[in-house]
Amino acid sequence: MLASVATFAIEGVESREVVVEADLRRGLPVFTIVGLPDAAVREARERVRAALLNSGLEFPLQRLTANLAPADVRKAGPSFDLALAAAVLAASGQVPREALGSYALCGELSLGGALRPVRGALAMAFGARAAGFERLIVPVENAGEAALVGRLEVLGVPDLARMVAVLRGEWRPDAPAPPAPFTAPAPADDLGDVRGQTDAKRALELAAAGGHNLLMIGPPGAGKTMLARRLPGILPDPSFEEAVEITRVHSVAGLGDGTLSRRRPFRAPHHTISISGLVGGGSTPRPGEISLAHRGVLFLDELAEFSRSALEALRQPLESGRVEVSRGQRAISFPAAAIMVGACNPCPCARSKDECVCNEVDHARYARRLSGPLLDRIDLVCELDATAPLELVEAGTTAETSATVRARVMAARDRQRERLTGTGALSNSEMDARSTRRHVRPEGLARSRLIEGHARRALTGRGHDRVLRLARTVADLAGRDSIQPGDVEEALGFRLGAETVAA
Ligand SMILES: Nc1ncnc2c1ncn2[C@@H]1O[C@H](COP(=O)(O)OP(=O)(O)OP(=O)(O)O)[C@@H](O)[C@H]1O
Ligand SMILES: [Mg+2]
């Protein structure tokens, strides 16, 4: 007897349909799995056998062959267990074969027959809906996450016996609870704690308002790390769609907690991180830190200490907001639209200019790390001085709180969203060349300022567009539609630093 069941294999943050066929015929009792299974999938034989027997079901003592199709999709991990078990049950007549047609299934089995949660349930649910399935059976812990997809009946099942009951039409679980209401907790770190550093705070506000990448260069203890950690607190909450995108990436990486991510991620990898750790990859590609920071912040503290190759690998994702990994014939892509914030000292010895003990070679090596092409992708370069003693001592602080700044950021983001509806971009930094030309038209004096800027420091074509986008954000924060000369000037000011470092 032959039976087939649909399940899904994770590819990037997408999933592809995999059909599990089970063929049962007379012969010596062997169980073979074919169709590019990895070690975990081959081990499914043992889990399926034990789970069936321990659930009071029968494991057929015949020649059993399971095929996972299509053969070119790599099947990795234990999420195929449930579909394999269902196919075996259908082939041996323990559940009705015709019932399986409208279901897709995924889940890992324990030897006792309980279902264990799997990575990427949301991606599988998206796949199941797109492939036209009406129902998806998942481990009960994954049900809430999978149900975020909408327009798909998600059945959260605790064990194999209950799955059989569902397929026989004898039992139905309650619909999974809808995601909890949308309130992000207030971040603990407030911008009000930071004394002085007005320029850096301004840069941070611009980064938040337009989604621009930021580099802070300054002596030790100036407050760079402190400032960067306060960026999430001035960003607006993610929209429902953004929260689903964040959840999807984290779920594929096995970092999800089964609920909707209501906070923007803040990722701060150590500078010893590998290229694949930073941008993703591996034999079964997993998202890297830049993708885990999608719709949030990627903070690279001590930027100059990261390996040159790791930083170079960031260039493409910073430009396109996606990471492309090729695996054999196929290209797999991960979302990677994060605000990159870097922090570093002005030179390797990190002392003030007068006390610096670095020689020219040290300086050159340091500057080379922060290559021109990487810096060209950073809209805001901000040089910090040590915080003045008076500002640190002053007790009664008048510094603005994160809540105040965040309100301005949200107003600026609203203006952008309205203007960019239908372009696919969510913020000024994501505008493509055409939108940039269309929405940022400095005229008169503002235009002359831009040309002067070109003359002062050679701006690349990319640099030019990035100045325009940042000027757009400056105007949006001020609530203006037109671009003023001052907006261009401020944008150029944050840009020119970049050439100073690279020089
Ligand atoms: N402007 C500031 N206002 C208030 N506190 C500050 C400020 N700058 C530094 N501090 C205090 O100093 C500590 C260290 O600052 P921080 O770690 O941000 O420095 P940094 O610029 O990242 O230095 P490094 O280059 O060594 O990493 C902070 O945790 C804070 O307590
Ligand atoms: Mg620091």
C-alpha cells in the first residue's frame, strides 16, 4: 500500500513543500528512507518506530520504504518525523488515507510519542498557506506562532495519539490563542542618563528617524556603547507585519519563544565573530547576526577589531537589506534590514591626540580595516570628544528622555511612510535611487550647498544619494517637505567625517 503526506522543509526564511511517500509491501521487515535525508532524518526511523509502539499503534512488520520528494531539496533536522509517522500509519491502514490530502504536518517525535516543537513553524505555515493547504498540524507549542500566518487552520497537537484522533475525525484541538496584545515593554536604558554629547545624540536621533547606519568614533569612556544601547528605546514599536518578519527569522534560527516578537531586536556580536556568524551561511544555511537584527539594530562595538573579511561581507547586505547565500544550484536569501551602529576609538592606542603613541603604520592598518566601501555605506559618522567634566558633575540634568525623542522619531517616520507608500521602502534610508531623486529635490541655495559639498570632498555616486536621503530625514524630523540649505549642510557634515577616517 502506498500513502503520501505533505510537510515542509526550511530554506532560508522560506519553506518548500516536501511530499513524504510510504510504500509498504511484503518482505523482510526493513525501514528505509530515501530522498536526500541528513543524519537527523535517517534517525527518524527509530523515533517513528518507538513513538508508534509507545502510543499503542502498530508498526508494520513488512518492507517499508519512505521517499522524501523532491530529491533536490535538502532535508535536515527532525521536523519530518510527524509526516513520516502519518505516512506509515496511512500506508498500514491505521488512519484513512483520503483524510491526509488537505493536511500538511510537521513536528519532531519523542520515543514516547510526544511532539516536540520545531524551528521555523511560521515559515512552514506561510509555505502551507501558499501551497493551498487548508490545515496544518504542528506541535502544540508551535501553534500560536504558526497561526500568525492567518487564513490557515492550525491544529496544535500534543502527541501522536492525538494526531491520529484528528486524522480519524475523532478529536479537534481548540484554536490557538491569538498573539498577545501589542505593547512593548519600556526599555530600561534611557537617553536621559547620557550627559552632554549633543552631536552624538542628534546623530542617534537621525539614525532612528530615517533608519540610517551610524558610526561613532571617540576616546574610551566617552559614552559610545552607552549611546548605542539606547537606540532601540527611541525606535517606534514594530508594526504587525514587521513583528511577523522578526518572528520568522528568529524562529528559523531556533531562537523564537513561540510568540510574536513585539520588540525590535538589538544584536551586539563580539568582534571575534566569523563571517558566517555575522552574515549567515553554513551547510544548512542559518541566518547570521545581521538577519537576527532585521528591523532592529546591529551594534558592532569596537568596529575596527572585527576581521576585515567579516566587515567586507557586510557590504552587500547593508546595501540591499538582504543576504544572499548560494547553496548548490539554489540561492537562499535572508532579510537583513537593520540599522548598523559601529563604535570605535580614533586610533589603536585610544589616547588623546597629544598623548597618542601610535605610529603611521598603526594608523594606516587601523584605517584600512574600516575600508572606504564600508564607510561609504554609513550615512552618519560622528566624532565624539570626551564628555566635559562639568557636564558629568552637574547634578540637575535637563537631558531629554527617550520618550521625548521617540515621539519626534515616530512623527518623522509617519511622514516617510505616507510618502513612500507602495515603494516597498519603510524609511528614507531604504529609498532606491529613483525614489531618492523623486522625493529629495534640493533647490536654490540647498542645491548649491550640495555642489559645494562635492567640491570639498569627492563624494561617490553612492555618497551623493546617501547625503540626499539623510537630508530628507533632517527635513522630516523638522516636519518640513522642502529641503533647506541647512538640511544638506547637516547631512554633509555627518558624511565628511567618513573621508577623514579613510584618509
Ligand atoms: N556622556 C556620558 N554621560 C553619562 N555617563 C557617561 C557618559 N560617558 C560615559 N559615561 C559613563 O561611563 C561608562 C562607560 O561609557 P561607555 O562604555 O559608553 O564608553 P565608550 O565610549 O563605549 O568607551 P570605549 O571606547 O572604551 O568602549 C558608562 O557606562 C557611563 O557610566
Ligand atoms: Mg564601548
